[in-house]
Amino acid sequence: MNFGTEFEGKHVIVTGALGVVGRWLADGFGKLGAKLCLTDTDQSALDALAAELGAEGSFGCACDLRDAKAIDALVSEVGQRWGAADVLINNAGVYPSGFLLDTDAEQWDRILDINLRAVHLMTRGIATQMIGANRKGSVINISSGAARKMRLTAAPYSLSKTALDRLTKGYGLELARYGIRVNALEPGFAAGSTASPLPEEHVKRVTASMPLGRASTADDVVPAALYLASEAASFVTGATLTVDGGNSIGSMDVYQDKKAPL
């Protein structure tokens, strides 16, 4: 899909910008001329990324998404610089591995704070600015097929994404009257996270079991996000776009002797 000059000069926020998917998204929108607000926890790395992308008017703003006051400060910074954003991408998330019986209160709170609570606080703040500026914006929540497919040692993560699906629909319903669309994007499996590192053996097994047989790339994720943020999706809200190679519909693992369909 050719988006032409649609995103030139648009103001786009990407949370978790230093992660694998976050960098893909920042690069994708930046190449189309968008001005970026990149947020994560390392200010120097954010400054370097903003300089690397070279998008004029872009900036990095470190923010601890577990801190409501820090989120308020980030929203205020966006308001002072831009008045209001055009696109908010709630990408930041953590994927810790552990059994429920080993998950303590601190671990539980960290997962829900970053994967769900921060999305609410960011959306509330940025959407309020959009409404004040009479801007018909787009909010994209980066979700996961784990919202529907339970994963062993990742139950709290799956729960957070199931709740995120409902939050997406709730905001989609409430913000529709203002012309603000809210959708979820479920990228496929992409290893390489430093926030939630995965063992190499796990990466190999997951990739091998996926119906389309490979991990996600920027060429899969970025066009999907651009579509949801574009005028081509002007009649799409409260929806979930899954681009995961079939990972969420089932596994290609076969445990019985019969290996062929016939």
C-alpha cells in the first residue's frame, strides 16, 4: 500500500521505542516524514535514535510507564511541543516468563502496570489533547495473539493482552464521537527483546511451530500499523488486526506418529 505524503508532518508517539517492534514503527513512520515522540526509559539512547532516524521535529522523552506522574509529564511535554498528537502507538510491553505459582505481587503489578495501566493513562491524556485540538486522531495498541491463546509460563501476560483487547474496544466506543479511532495490532513473534529476553531454544521452537514458519519482520508489522493510522482505515475502530503468521490460531507441532495429512 502506498501512503504517499499522508504522514508528512504528522505527530506520532511511540512508546517502548527502543524495543524491536518500537524501532520498526519509529523508522517506518519517520521515513514517511512523521515527527516522532519516542519514549522509553533511556534518555541518551532515545536521543541517539531520534538523531539516527533524522526526522525533523522529532524528540526523545524518557518515561517510566509505571509512574503515573511521569506519564502526566510526558503528556504535558507533547502538549507543549505539538498541542496534540495525530497518532499514539502504545507499543511498550513486558513478557516475563514464570509460572503463576511463582508470580509474586511485584511481578504481577509490573506486568499489569506496563501492559495495561500505562496504556489507559497514555490514551486518556493524549486523547484529551486530541479532543481539545479538535483533532481526529488514531490510537494503536500493540497487542498479541496471547489475548486469545493461553501460553504456559505466560499467564499474566496473556491476561494483560486479553484485558487490552477490551480496553481497546472500550476506548474505541467512547472516542468515536470525537473522530478518534482506537484499534489493536497483533504482530507476530519477534525475538530480540532486551526487556523480556527469550532463550534461543525457545525462539527456535516457537518459530518452527508457526503455520507460516518464520518470525515477524518490519515488513510485516509496519505496513499494518500505517494502514490502521491512515485514511484507508477511516471506518475502522475497536478492531484487532492480526499479522502473526498464524501463530495465534494454532501450532504446527505434531506429537503422534502420523506426520502427513493423508
